[in-house]
Amino acid sequence: MKTSVEISYYPLKEEFIPPIKKFIDRLNEYENLIVKTSGISTHIFGEYFELMKILTNEIHKSFEVPHSVFVIKIINADLNVS
């Protein structure tokens, strides 16, 4: 099933930009995902089970930064507009 995710990452620390960039850079390493970023959130498109497995692993890595907050919307459709 094609899935679209909108995700925002808020590391609650003074230097918040580096962890966000690392998270997005790691997502961009996956060939089977389409990742689009904006100033407010990141949109990820892919197959449901693969995408959710990747998000689980990458969010877990990001939780090494204390007090990390993720806000996620998951849609069971491919909303990627070229």
C-alpha cells in the first residue's frame, strides 16, 4: 500500500538544527523513499511496511537526543505531487 507521511521533529535543545538535519539526511539515504522537505515539515512517500520500519529505526536513533518530539501524520494514499 502506498503511504504518505508528514513528520516534524522538534529536539528540545538549544542546538536543534543539527539533529534535524541528521534525521533528514538519514531518510534521504533510503532509495525506496521519496523525501521532500520544507521549512515546517518533511513529507515521505513509500510502501507502508517499509516506510514504517524505516521511521521506527530512524526515530529510535533520534531519541538519543533527550526530549525529542515527533509529530506525525500518516495517510494511506500516495499524495506525492510532482
